[in-house]
Amino acid sequence: MIKDFLSHGFLQTRRSPVWAKSLLTNIFLGMLGLMMLFYVLMLGIFLHKVADALEAEFYQGATRIEIISRFLIYYFGFEFIIRFFLQNTPVLFIQPYLHLPLKKSKIIHFMLRKSMVSIFNLLALLLLFPFGVLVVFRDMGVEAFLGWTAAILGLTMLNHFLGIYFKKKLNDHPNLLLILIGVMLGATIVEYFQLFEFSSLSVWVFLQFLETPLIALVPVVLAVIFYQLNFTYLKNNTYPDEISTRRSSKPKIAGDFAFLKRFGKTGEMMALELKMILRHKRPRNTLVLSGVLLLYGLFFYTQPNNEGMQFVFIFAGIFVTGAFFINHGQFLLSWQSGDFDFLLTRNISFRQYIESKYWLFVAVCCIAFVISLGYAYFGWKIVFINFAACLFNIGVSIPLVMRMAMFNPKKIDLNRGAAFNYEGMGTAQWLIGIPVLFFPYVFYLPFTLAGYENYGIMAVGLVGVIGFAFHKHILGLLTQAFINRRHKIAAGFRAQ
Amino acid sequence: MISVQGLSKKYKGVEVVNIPELNIEKGESFGLVGNNGAGKTTFFRMILDLIRPSQGAVLSKEVAVNTTEDWKFYTGSFLDESFLIDYLTPEEYFDFLASLHNYSKGDLREFLSQFDDLFNGEILGRDKYIRDLSKGNQKKVGIVSALMGDPEILILDEPFANLDPTTQIRLKGLLRDLKENKQLTMLISSHDLNHVTEVCERIVVLEKGVIQEDIQTSESTLKDLEEYFTL
């Protein structure tokens, strides 16, 4: 039975429509993952060196074990947060098995045990096990080493099952998140004002584990308890409608953007696009990300010797004002992959469809520029640069991204989550950032190298204005490109 | 065989199913008709313990379905595509089910051979995943898999929808045959009054979650039902 589940799990990934199409992406991500694990392992192997360095710098006289133990409470706390955001249990996996002659408990046990095979559970082991062998075992003997290992494994598993349980409970009691944030804030304050040192607590606890290895079984037992809690909870909540309604627990109908109706059909299409964005997790995330990227400028402007970095400011300006159309626009048509046939069969002119996209990007670009006016604090020159960058985006980069995105777009299932979802990524999406970010320099660099930097900035802006002056013509070309490719694109979206 | 006691399901205060009492005898063929949103599928889901009732319980062989899982071993069902494992090929799916029902390879081959007509050569050996089959062919896979393991109860939601006329007729023959020869208890919901009156000997009309009519099929049933649904 377990064998069947395992093979189904494997086939599900192997045969998932996304897999084959984005094989390259998967290989890339796999390599990235392996590299990260390798780095963690390296860090683990040299952890005692780190401890030595810290001793010399900050904690004179402390042993290596004490120093590393100081940080473990933070490490596991951090790991918990990462797990909270990135780890998910595939509850929906069980749906097709519920009506079959199979015990629910069997399916749930399998699901929970399978969840243990996770990269997150390797991290602590890779990071801390070498230290256990190289330092704990050598300094304190085999019993302490066993205590150390048991504690790490126990805490990892505790974190794992606590994380799953917490996430499940969060669906019932959303306030739990506030409590968690409150606790973390409280802890930070207490630590900051040195009312209580968590690091000392951490040291004390880990020394107990090492001195009396039996105590290290406490986290292991706790992990088992949370496994059981998860099991009981899931067993009582295997009703698919409840699982799925919980997934989209907020049927909030956000805005109808009536004011856009004034702009005719183009406006209606923009409203439709905005609704699509606000009502689905993934596009909403790209929007939020674009908001966060507005702060990206701070990264450059606050550098103490930013004189030497002036030429990067164009780059920052493009990014600050254009984050939305880069992030969202790269999947231009893919966002509509679910209702693309609708789009093709209804009386919406393709020109209006393309225009609605263009004006939406232009509008967001302008809004981003207005918000970025706050950067005037770092000097008016930054506003000047951002303005030029904004014009360039409107006149050149937006049409460019739109055109590139039409190259072989991939299907996106809007109802899937956002984290680590690389659906829709194709070659064009990987490459799209390069021209957008570097094209402005074609106009900027010649002037700057000749010593007329301001003219360079103006040239960038001017090219943007020229591009915008021809926007009717450019939109015509984009529409034509869309019309020429529409059958191929539609076929691509329909094929799973 | 199946009895319902004080069953009610509410979504956000709106009652979608309210059946105070209903008994389905062994060997009965039970047809459920009603307009969209009448609560047919919700009712079937509660029989299969896929939805937690707000009140009351469904008993299968005198045992509430949400307390044990014994009913799973004598109940075959197919409500919608989520009952299928859509990334498997039909063969793989049948193989998996065969292992659940302790069928040998030979048993499975023999079992599937009964349905050669129904499959019409479009299901097996086509090297397609279930998700790539047409809706009608997915339905065929689902119905056949519900029949695996000689169930005593068969629950089908809209079995005739999406099927081509030939298959509809074949399926009707198959269901009548099962009723006569195997004493199978059948629960079938349908929009199609013709089909359901042909197959079922008892028809229940559901409207807004409440039973409006409960009739034994006779010559005049089809006409009566058509009158009922004509507004």
C-alpha cells in the first residue's frame, strides 16, 4: 500500500503538467537547492572555526559549545518561521482515496510520514551534526554526542510537526498569527533591553542536553506528541469541502473599479485585470512584491559613498518605477490562460485587450513614480533620474516586455499557491529582465563617459518620450503580433 | 441498507439539505431527481462521509458512516472527477484499485473484459492519462471503478451526463442487469427524467434540500415528473 502511495506521489510530480514543460527550471532549482545544502554543510563543518572567531571577538573565555548554543534558540526560531512560510502539507493529495476501501488513518499516517522527507529537515542536521562529531564528541564524550544528536533531531522534528499543526490551527483561529507576532515582538523587546537573555537560556538548555543526555529525549517526545496531535486533527478534518473552503477562506469580493468604466471597454478590461490580480494569491503577491521593491532604492541611496555608485541609480530608477510591469508583465498572457478562449471568442477587440494591459502598466508606473518622489530626501537628482527612468519605461520597456512575453507563453493555474511556483516560466521570462535593465544604458553611457552625465539622463528620458509619442503605432504592432500568434498561444494554454 | 435520520447540512445559515427520515432497502434502485442546487450531490457526499452533516447522520447497515469505515468495503461510488487519480493512466488506476480489492491480474482482466462494449476501445491501451481523457471517458473509468470489488451499494451522480447515446443505452442495460442479477442497491441522481425512470424503481424528488415526492415508478411516473417540473 505504502508502495502504491509512494509511486503515486512520484508519478504526480513526474507527470504534473508543469514538470515536463519547465524541466530546465526544475533542474536549475534542483542545482540551486543542492548548492545551498552544500553551503550549509560546509558551514557546519567549519562551525567550530566560526565559534573560535566569535570567541576571540566577543565572548572571551567561553567554550565553543557555549558559543554555538547561544545561537541555537534563534536558529530554531528562524527555521520555524521559514517553515511557516514555505512548507506545506499536501492535504489535497488524499482526496481521490477517501471513497476507496482504505482506512483514513493509513492515508494520514502516510501523508505525515512522507512530509518528513523534506529539505527543511536536513538543514539543522547538516549544520549541527558535524559540530557534534568534531567538537561535542571530542570534548565531552560519546554520551554528550548522543544527547546533542538526539536534541537536534528532536527539535527539528518538533519544529516540523509544530509548524504543520500551527498552520492547520491558523485556519481555524487566524488570531494565532497575531499572537505569534506578538510573542516574537515581545521577545525582541525583552532581549533588546536586556531584561532577559534568550541566548543564556539557550546555552543552559543545551548544556543540560549534553550533561544529562536523557533530557534530550524531551524534544523527541514532544515531537511524537505533536505528530499525534496532527494525526488526530487531520483524521477529524478530512472532509474535502472543509479542506478546500479553508484554503480560500476569504471570499472577499474586492472592489469593482467602477471608475474605470468611464474609459470604455479598455477600462472594463483593466478592471477585469485588477480583479484577477486581487482575487488570486500569485498575482497579488507580485503586486505586493512590486510595492516592496519601491524600497529597493534605499539599498543604493543610503550607501555612504554613493558618489561612485551614481551610474547604478538609473538601474534603481527603472526597478523602482517598473517593478510591477517587469514582474506582472512577463506573464502578460499567461494570467489569462484559464479563460483565454473566452477572450478570443467574445466581442473584445484584440486592440483593446492589448491597450488595457498597456495603460494598466503605464498607470502603475506613474503611481510608483509619484510614490518614489519621497526619495527627494536623498537629493533632487534622484527624482530627476527616476523621472527619466519612468519615461523610458513607459515609452520603451513596457512595449518591449509585452512583446517578449508573447513569445511562447506558458499556462498559469491561478488557483495554485505562490511560493516556489514557477509555473509560466519560460525562456523569455528568464531573459526578460536583461534588456529592460540594460537598454537605458545604451543611451546613458555614451554621454556619461564623455563627462555629460545629466545629458545622459535626459537622453534616457527623451527616448522614452519619443517611444510614447509613437505609442499608437507601437500598440498596433503589438496587437498585430498578438493576432498572428493567438492560435498558437491558445493551443499552448489548452494543452495541459 | 441505508437510512437517514434527521439529516441537515447548512452552509452559512442556509440549509441545503434537510431530510428528516429516509430508508433505502437492500436491492432497491433509488433515483434522485431535482433541479440544479437541489442538494442531490451534497446528500450523496454525506452518504459517502465526504461532507460532515450539520445535524443527524447517515447509517449504512445500521452504522453511522462517520463512525466507522466499514461501509467503504461494500460501497462503490463515483460522483465527480476528483474521485479519480487523474495523473494515472486508466490501466494504472484500475491496477491500483485491483490491489485494494485483492484482485489478481487474471481477476482484473476478467473484470475489465465485461466492459469492453462500454469502453468502446477508447479507454484501455491508449497511453493517455485520465486527465487527458474526455469528460465522457473519464466518467466511464469512474463508473467501472465504482463497480470493482462487487459492491453491495452503488452511488452514482449524474451517470448519464456527458455520455454518448450508445453508451447511455449500454449503461442503462448494465445497471438493470446488476439490479436483477446481483441485488445491488443503487443510488442514482440525474437530471434526465427519461433515464432515471427507466432504471430506478423508486424516485425521490428533491427541491431546495427537502424531499417533495417519493414515488414508486409506474407507467405514469415519467408524465407525473414532467408535470412536476413544468413551471
